[in-house]
Amino acid sequence: FLPQFDYEGELYIGIQDALPPQQLSLLFQMAEGSADPNLEPQSIQWSYLSGNRWLPIDDGLLLQDTTRGLINSGIVSFALNRLDSIQANTLLPNDLYWLRATIPRHTNSVADTIGIHAQAVSATFIDQGNAPDHLRQSLPAESITRMVNRLAGVGSVRQPYASQDGQMAEDDRTFYTRVSERLRHKHRALTIWDYEHLVLERFPEIYKAKAIPVSPGHVEMIVIPNI
């Protein structure tokens, strides 16, 4: 009598000109930090449409997921099933290869989506005697426009977003600060100050850390990411 929904959230992705069994890599650009940290993260379940049925994509077809379940930006790669094993459907346009991501509950536990882009690869910077402070800021979007060595079948290269995870080489000021802190805590956390600075040194992507003593032998750490 009433429609039944098995999942609280569903995302449908239609792929044009898919040629299974090729590999498909999708870049998910997420609004990092927009997920509700008070909700327990739910695992993302992937499936593909065949014969008006959603068939699960098992671990063998899900090659990688660097988004940690759509928590942060990253690449999700699939090994598409063969076209001759996919039956026609009437639920969605039949000229596309359909993928579905579902989450059973707590949809706010994943980040908001900014964009989804197909044929994604990651690029890593290789130092060639560049200026030491070149990593002080991210590489702006659209800075990479071509390949060093052209590859047949690659029509164009596009960098839609700025780079991330870059870290400058340690300068004198940072070195003296790190050494002074190391002489104080000797890499062992005894005070609240020790906990906070050990965390900040180990994880440069953290903007601020606050340690709170809960009970003898127990400390809670609150961290704010640098977004």
C-alpha cells in the first residue's frame, strides 16, 4: 500500500559509452568536514543495474576507495561487469551503465558531494630542484593541462581542483621548534601539553588539538582538521 525504502540515501550514477570489462575510476570531490561527526559512519554499498535488479558489487569488482566511504575527496575504482551479462532494464535509461551507492541510515555521516568526474587518476609531485617554498600553497586548479609524454587514447588532461597533502621541507625555525619540543617530552606523553604537541607533530593536517583528562590513565583528544 505504501512504498518501501530499504535505504535512507541513494546515489545513482549513469556512465555513458562504458565498455566493460574496462576499469572505471571516479573522482569524488567532497566538502570535507561537512559530515556530522556525532553520527556513526555507515559503510557505502555499491551495486549495478541489470534486468531491473540492483546486483551488488563485491570486493572483487570494487578495486579501491580512497574516500573512506565518501568522508573525504578521493578516487573510487570499479572493474565493470561484461556487457553481455547485463540484461536490459526499464527502471532507468537503458543506454547508460548504471551504478548505485546506498547508505542504510545516518546519511549525514558522509560528506556533501561537490562533484563527480570520470576517468580520474592521481598525480604525485616529483622534486626537480624546485624552490623550497613551492609547497607553501596548493597547486591551483587548472594548472595541469597536458601530459609530459603523450599517450595514445588520451584526448585531454584536466585538473578541476587544487592539489592537496603538500608539505614544505622543514626550515630552520620549524626544526628548532620540533627539537625543543622533543627535548621536553622525549617522545613520551606525560602532561596535557605533551599529548597535544605530539599529535600536532605527527599529523600536520590537524589545525588544533585539545587534550582533556577524563580519569587517571585516560585522556580524550579533540582535534580540528585544517580545512
